[in-house]
Amino acid sequence: MSEAPLVPGKVAEHTICLLVKLGQVAFRLAEEGIGETGLRVRHYSVLQALADNGAMPQLALGSFLRIDPATMVTSLDDLERAGYAERTRDPQDRRRYAVDITDEGRKVLDDLNRRLVALDGDILTDLDSTERQSLHALLGSLAESPSLTALFDSVRERTGAKGA
């Protein structure tokens, strides 16, 4: 095992580089942490969004999560096959689909949330409770930042990339 930090040298002087590398690390650990369920982080995001918001049109769900349409279709296909979500014709507009979480989806979502709480503990083990709360608050502020949201959305539009 390497004793080098995850972000070594002058690279670590840039907050963006720290965020990128730690995001990659967290993503890989999260994928591993929930992998036994047969699901991925994108599946978790869809199920949690449905649990939080109720049934949503498929296109609105993808837009809400900033998941491109092709990835959304694949994710929903996976969730439907597993019995965790269902698509039905939207009663407001029969040309589109509404997506909802199933009872089985709620059960697996509970399991996923337990796994992610445990993973939070593992990843943040070297931080005390005040540091954990501060980190969460700072990241939450960034996630809700209108400036960052607008910057990201403009890059997605400019590059044609619709996914997160």
C-alpha cells in the first residue's frame, strides 16, 4: 500500500483537484459499498428521488437528477427488471411515462441508505463529529449554490453532455 496521500504534492493546493480526486474515491467506494445489491449509485439516486418526490415524468426525473436520457432509460430498465420501480403512462400526457418506486424499491432503498451511512462512517473516520458536520454543511452549500449550478449547466449545454 502506498503511503502517499490521495492527492499528492502541489496538486493538493487546488481545491478543485482535491474535490475531483476525493469525488472519484468516494464514488468508487460507494459503488463497491452498495454493489452487493446489484445496484449502482445512479440507481440509488433515482430511487431516492422517487421516494422524496413521488412519481415523476421520466424526462423530469432525468432533468432533476441531471442524468442524460439514454442513461436514465438504462437505469430505469434495470430498476424495472429488479422490481424496484415501474413506468406507467402519465395520466396528464399519455405520450410520456411516469416513474414511481415500488414497495420492493422502498425496501432496497432502506438497505442502500444503511450501507451509505456505514460508508460515511468509514470514509470520515479520521474526522471528529464537528469536522464531519462542517464538511457536510460546506458540501451542502456548494451543492445548492446557484452560481455553481448555473456554471455546470452551461458547460453541459455547451458540450452537449446531459449527464452529471
